[in-house]
Amino acid sequence: MVSQEIIEKSARIVSGCRHIVALTGAGISAESGISTYRDSGGLWDRYPEGSSGGIVAVMTRHPEDAPQILMGFLNGIRAARPNPGHHALVDLERMGYLRAVITQNIDNLHREAGNSRVFEMHGNIYRFRCLECGKKKIMERDKFFETFEKFISKMKRFSFEEMGSHFPTCPCGGNTRLDAVAFGEPVQDLNEAMTEAGACDLMLVLGTSGVVYPAASLPGIAKSRGALLVEINPRESALSDQCDLFLEGNTGEILPLIVLSLKEIMVKEGGV
């Protein structure tokens, strides 16, 4: 359990900063019930061969299990809602401290919570991109799951062609694909993420293992430009040695306490 002294110290750090950026990983989504690849019983555990290529590689290698794998993944996404950690980031934005969220998650939870500047390095599960004109469009949540349930109900073995046939057609007439980054594909919003990392005076490192690049390079960029790094994680990560402060625990438990302490500081200083 993180002490009140460390919570207050973290809040004082936040109060002294004016350009805060949050880098979030799978851990913050796990607190909303979305299983990570590395969880015990997760994808890497159940399908060690091919799992390093992500869910698409696993379904390609194990096409007979694809319906079960895909439905399990989608059920986790459908049940998930923003948790107190997501809402605390919204509070920080509304209070004028947080400038941007950089996330490796594709679940749209930061946007659902209410953050306005979200850079999704691995894309967004609800967004489709036209293969012809490049136009992107978010599909309404219920329609998205209806589309995939129809596909899965008819699926015997996984194939890109069959999955793509259920996706919407762009107004230009082009076919679309999910605007989520598969393993081996270039990440999205990299320039924006690097700009924010270089401009921030504090980066919050939240629920990331720090082993997936290029996202894992962003704290180093921030640090090299003079920013402080504060990490909240259930266990130390590959980034912990770079951080000025490490708070052991879940983002959804610790960050709201920091926000509460920050509000108390603002009241004392006449900021509220």
C-alpha cells in the first residue's frame, strides 16, 4: 500500500507542472477487465507458438480455435468500462494539468471516459480505415459488436478475406479494415506522441510493461528534455529505473488519491 506521504509528494509534483502527459499501457485496461497478452491464462500462455505476433497471428496459426479466441477477446472489450484511473486522467485534464494521453490500448476507454487529446499508437478497435482513400470512421459500439457477432457465428476457420467481407464499405467505394495496428505494422500518432513527450514537464507512466517499442522510448525522450517521470504500476517495469518516483499498485486505486490530494493543495493555495 502506498503511503499517504508518497501520495502527497506525487500531488505536489503534479501541482508544480503545467504540461503533463500520460503514457498508458495494458495495465490500465486490465483494471477494466480486459485481459492482457501476458496475463496468466492469457493469449501468450495458452498459445505460446505464434503468440508473439498477437491475436491475428494466433488465429492464423490456430484457425480452428479462431471463433472462440475472437469471441473471448470481443466479450472482454464489450464488458469493459472506464475505471477510476481513466476518470482521474479526465479530472487532471479538466483541472488544466494534463495535456495529452498517449496510449498503447485500442479499447477506446480514454475517449469514453472523456479525455479530449488521445494519441492511440496501436489504433482503435472501433475505427475503420478505407484501403483506397484512407478515410477513417468510428463505428457505433453496438453496431460494431453486432457486425462481429454475425461474422463469428458463420466462421468455421479464420480468414482475412471472410472477416473483411463483413466490414463497411467506404463512401468512395473502397473496402475498409480495422484501424488497429497488427504486430509488425507501423504504429500510429508517433510524431504527435514524440512531440508531446519532448514538450512535457511530467510524464505519468501508467500500467505499461515498458518493453514494446516505440512507445517504450517516449519516457526516455521526456527525461532527456528535463521532464520528471512518475510511474504507477503493480510491479516494477523496464522503465522503473528511469523514473523519479515509483508507486506500486493499480492506477485506478492510486491516481484518484493523487487527484484528491491535488485538489486539497489547490484549495489551500486558493486555486479552487
